[in-house]
Amino acid sequence: MIELEHLTKIYGQGDENLCVLEDVTLTIKRGKFTVLLGPSGSGKSTLLNLIAMLDKPTSGTIRVDGQNITAMKSETARSALRLKKMGFVFQFDGLLPEFSLLENVDMPAFMRSKPNPQKAQQLLENLGLGAISHKLPADLSGGEKQRASIARALRNDPPLLLADEPTGNLDAARKEQVFRDFARMSREKGLTILMVTHDAHATEYADEVYLLANRKLVQTK
């Protein structure tokens, strides 16, 4: 599902150059829950942003579902690919405060002119949130909002879910619930999940684990 070949990312110019990723090569198989560990500032989020086409590598190639995304020149084409192929979960839920939980979850489909509240409701049911789909984000707990953001990320049935520190603001019990949800969705739905985190507890639920340190990737599981 994801192929990185000799990926390097350097920020700055001249004497101010900062190499964040150096000659990274990685293959993530379809239907696997992969965890990428690393301390703050190690380049985890940079790597995720490159895969999501929110940033461009200095050199190297990225393929998503067989497509060379580093060769794509049009932002319109990149946006269309993100909307169709990728779901995103971040540390902050990003729910729109003026819309109900149901409306938030259905928003990605609305952006493709394919709204279907019934399908959005089913996603919320699957994550144990069906009974509160009418509520506004302000009325929800942190764990409920984060799980709603997962439902939203899955609304367009993407084959790939990218998660950037999705449990950073949750307590231990709610963190574990998210890890269990990811493992279940990968196993039951064949969803490919790449999660970057500094929380080593996530490795207990992952199919594969990589450590990013000193600009290099090392597989640990």
C-alpha cells in the first residue's frame, strides 16, 4: 500500500540546512496496522505529511496504492487522491463545533457530493457512538470526539488511514480503546493503518513496528 524509496527531507538552505529524514526506504503491506515510534522532533510527522502529500520530499519516491505521488504536479489531483484514498486522524479531533457528530462524520462524503447520513450513522454505531450522534462536539468527552474523528476518517472508505499522535490527549483507558479499534479495523476490514506516536503501548496491538531515530528507520517488530 505504501512504498518509500530512498526518501530524504531537508529543510532550509545553505548553512541552515536541517536533514530530518535520510535515505528512508520502507514498504507497508496492504491491510496491516503499522506503528512508527519515535521521540518528539524525530521526523515522524514529517514522514506522515510526505505520504499525505502535504509536503514534498527533497529526494526519493513515494508510491501509494501503486501510484507515484511524488510525480504528481497538480494540487487538484493530489487533493482528489487524498479525498479518495486516505483518511486522517490527528492529535486534535478537528470536529466542526457548529455541526452535530453525525454531520461531522458525513462531511467528507458531502465534499464529494455523496452525503449519506445512514452510512455515517452506521460508522458511529460501529464505534459505540450511535446513541449520541445528534450531539455537538462541545457536549462530548475527549475520547468520544477522537473516536468520532476516526469515524469521519473512514467515511469515504479509504484503503489507507494515517494517524498522527491520535491518542496524545487521551487517558490510558481511552488510548487503549483507540488501539483496539485500529487493530480490529485492520483485521476485519483490511484497512491499512499507519500511526505515528511516541506511545510504546501501541506496539502491543500493531502488526509491524518501526523506530525512527537519527533520521533512519529500524524495524523492531
